[in-house]
Amino acid sequence: MTASGPPPAEGEEPAGRSARPSGLLDVLGVASVVLDAQGRIVLWSPQAAELFGYSAQEALGRHAARLMVHEQHLDLVVGLFSDVLRTGRGWAGAFPVRHKDGSTRLVEFRNMRLLDDRGEAYALGLAADQSTVRRLERDVALSERIVSQSPIGLAVLDNRLRYVSVNPALERINGMPAEEHVGRTIPEMLPEVDAETLESAARRVLETGQPLVDLSTVGRTPADPDEDHAWSISLYRLEDAAGTVLGVTVSVVDITEQYRAGVEAEAARRRLALIADASARIGTTLELERTARELAEVAVPELADVAAVDLLEAVVEGRRSSLGPTEPAVIRALAVRADRAADALEAADPPGQIARYGPERLVTLCVRTGRPALVAHVRDEDLPRIARSAEAAVLLGLAGVHSYLAVPLIARGEVLGALDLKRTRNPDPFSADDVLLAGELASRAAVQIDNARWYQNARDAALTLQRSLLPRHPSVTGGLQVASRYQPAGATVEVGGDWFDVIPLERDRTALVVGDVMGSGITAAATMGRLRTATKALASLDLDPARLLEHLDRITEGLEHSIATCLYAVHDPHMRRCRIANAGHLPPARIPVGRPPELLELPTGVPLGVGGIPFSTTTVHLEPGDQLVFYTDGLVETRRESLDERLATLLTLLGGPARPLEELCDLLLRTLHQPDNHDDVALLVARVQALP
């Protein structure tokens, strides 16, 4: 019986079978010649026939020296032959040999003594053309020198993809000596690299023969276990001259610098894109809270996983703020944004909430010094300096906050607040580049936030002035029940000069006024106040509505760059009539009892302040229960629909079921006033009542 051995490895021949010939022997063309003790040729290989030109029939039995050696070398050769047979010591060297064609060739010889089973001595000569031997020697020497001195890492893997050899460069790249590589696979040697992909690629190259060039991979080796490196790897199938597959050659080029440059270039591109995005998205309106939300939305998730925008409360109120070293910071949260970080979001101050941060808190340090506060690697003991409370610190720890950055919002030399950034899912800590990027975003946004807060302060002041100038009228006056509304414009523009008034007159009469000063802001509100005061003074003189508008026209002409529209009406419950004059205003609507609503047909007139054109008075009959609706253009004018369509919608709403006047005002505003309307609205509704 024979013992069974392990199965042959991939690429190896099974025991007992002849292996495929080596291509190297074929390239060398090694000839074999055997001589007997008298120097006669007794064995002659085909390679000998090719090398020396004599066939076996021509060579066998002949004296080798006389056949192949020139006369002048005959004694030397015979002496060398005799010495080999006598001493048993081999001889090697190059010797000129005579070819059958008469030429002389230098042949590399290896001679040795052989003994048969009877003790007879023979001489074995192995010969190859010296030029071929020298060429292979040069090639091998060159290959060895290139491999050993190449800055490129080189390795040979056998058919089982195990290391056979590595050069010094690859030793340095992998951080292990060559002998530790031999017999091991790529995954065994480089567990911190995507070795499975590399091994799979090497197997494809081994099977198909198609080289794989410039395969990029990133990872870490024992040479530098703390930093990622990048390599370009190329794989080629290794074959001998006869086409026998020997394995795979691997070349490894360290491209870490190029990789890092590419990463930095990509990061720079993303930073520029983020700044461009911020320029387009931040400051689309002059609304303070919306501007803060836009900043937070730009920062998440490109820069941080959680972002909060906080302003000093003094700044929000329009005052300058400077903090001493021991003073707390009173901060109002304007916006917060999180990318799948519920615990961190819960730990943040809700928008609109005012919090008091002690002097040791990082956000306080940031707004006090006007400099970034960075904790690249957050530890548990850092969380209390970041969070608003002990409970919030626990939530931040649960959320996995591992890096923190606060940058000041500075505009026109004043610290407004801070942009507060945290990372939970992004594994990288905030870097110096992130600090610069966050500072750039904060700098751009701070100007927009400052504009928004000053605008809001100015708008609040104008709105306060305007509301103070509007009347606080009774719900019932004379023979009328009255309801009114004032709706300021959207946040994108300043408040306007719309107004209304209800003026009790003698004999149960009531003057109703609705007007609109062209322009916006405090100037328009102030002009409105002056016109309202003048209207009340003129109304006490019991003037005809047209005459009153003529006086207002002259007053408006005296106000620089002021133009206003106005409707002035006087209701007389005893006469059951209303006398109305119009100065360029939209017509009022009448809702007669039992009939559909209608727009009153009045001479339009010209706006106040144009001057020189008379006004006219129109008398309208009113019965108890009839209603009049006065309004400014902000209620019905939009950019998307024509004025006729909007007035038709107004009449449709007025034609609905009867409802209290307050409900009617709310219905009209809720249905007709658009959120993005750039004009304010004054609305006045009056219902005629029967006198007792």
C-alpha cells in the first residue's frame, strides 16, 4: 500500500505525473554530452546537435576533442578532461568550440565525472552558448537590481496567491520584513486594507491573464498604523517562456500625497459650494427668525449634524451688548436644525426661548471674546460647558456628540450671537478648515441677520406708531354698528400708511374714512397720522365730503412727496342716506338686505396730493340692515389674479350667509389676504341700524 498525501495545490502537478517543462531550460538550450574514459562521445543530446551542428550519427563514437576543438587548444582540452576523470573535481568555464559549419563559438561548459555500476568513469559535459548565458545573466542581474532598488513596491504571488517574494520598497510600505510575507496571503498580512478586494482582483488576473492597472485602495499598514494611506496597485499574470503560469506580480505605488491633495481639493470644492449655497439661501427675506433658520439649514448636514443660531437678547432688542469676564450671557434661541439626532435636538434651546448661560459656558466665551470656541474631541467632562443644563448634557452624551464648535456672529464690528455646531454621526472632529468655513458662513449670515434685526426693529417702531394712530372706536355709533381690522404687510417690506377712522358727528351722523398713503415705513405712518388728524378736524366743520377732500388735497400737497387715496363718507340715519366722495380709492361694497352685494359706482377722482382737480359727492340710499364695506387695495390686489377677479371674489364672500360683523372681517382677511402680500390692509365694515 502507498500512503495518501495531501492533494496538490493549485497550479502544481500531481505526484507521479511529469511536470510541464521549464521555459528557462528551453531558452538556455543546454546541451548534454557524455564521454567515455578515452574521450569518445557515447551520448549526444538533441540540444548538442543544435549547438555544435553535428547530428548524433555524426558525433557518436568520435573523439570529442578532435571533433570540436581547434588544433591549438587540443592539448589543453585533453589535460582538463584527464584531470576531471582522475580527480573527480568538476570544471567550469568558457571555451571556443569549432562548429560543423567551420565557425568558432564561445560555449559555457560545466564538466563533471560520472561512475556507472561497474566503476567505469565517464565525463558529463553540460554546454550552452555563452552569449545566451550572458544575456540571461544580464537580464537577471538587471531585474534583481531594478526590483531591489525600485521605489515601487513589488511582490510575486504564487498560484495560491501567497507571497513568494517582496522587494525592499514593499517591506517599507507594509512595515514588515520580506521573510514574514513568504507563504502568507494578502488578507493575512494587511487586515487594515481592503484585502479581500485585492485578492479577488489578483485571482481574476491569474485566471484570465488580463492585467489590472491602477487599482486604488486606501487603508493602514503596520508601517503607519495611525494614518490612512492610498496606493495604486497593478496586477499582472507571471508566465515563463513556455507559457507556464507561475503566479501574479504586484506593483504598489504610494499615492497618499495625491490622494490627500484630491481629498483637500474636493473639500475645497465642497466648501466653495457651501459658501455659494449660503449666499443664495441666507437672507432671502428680512425676517429675523427665517434668516436664522436659513443659516442653520445651510450648516446641516454639510458642516455639522446639529446647528443652532443664538442671538444675545440685548441685540434682539436693538441695544449693544458687552459682557464682562464674570457676566452671564442672556441668549435667545432663533433656530435649531438636526440631522437624525433626536437627543441632541431635544437638548437644544427651543426657538424663541431665552436662556441664561453662565460665564464658564463655551457659547458665553464665544460671544464675549468674539472668537471661535472649539472642542475637537468632546469628553464627558466637556458636556456641562456645552449644554444648557445638566439634563441637556446627558442628552448630548446619549446623542454621541463628539466634537463641538461655536463661532461668533459679527456684523459691523458688533457681536450679535453665535452659530453653535455639534457632530454626532459625522465621525471626523472639527478641523481648522472647518473653523474657517464656519467663520465664513457666520460672517456672511451675520450681515443678513443684522439687516433683519434692524429692519424688524424699524418695522416694529413703525407698526407701533401706526397702531397708535389708528382709532379705538365704539362698536356702535349713531345709527351704525361698526367693526374694523388692520393687517400689517408681510415681513418682506415695511409697514404702510393704510388707515381707517370712525368719527361721530352731530345729529347721530357718523363719518367713515378709509385711506392709503403711498409708500411705507415711518414716513408713511407719520403722513397717515397727519392726514387722519386733519380729517377729524375738517369733519367737525360739517363740510360736504367733496369739499372736505379738496381741503385734504391741499394739505397733502404741502407734505413733501406725499400722495394718498381716500374714501370719505357721512351716514345720516334720519335721512337714511350716505354721502360719499372718492379720491382715487377702490369703490366700497354695499350689501342691501335681501339683494346681492354690489360695488358702488362712484366717480373715481384723483389721489390726494395731485392738486387742481375737483371732487364730487355721491348720495347712496341705505335701509336698516344694509351694510357698507370699505377696504384698502392690500385686501384684493395680488400679482397672480386680475383686480376684477379679486373684486368678484370679494362680492362672492359678501353674498354668503349673514354673520356678525367681527366674523365677516375675519372671513375676508382669512380668505383674501395673501401671506406674501407686500401691502398692509385696512378694513371697515358698517351695518345700518334702526334708530329707537
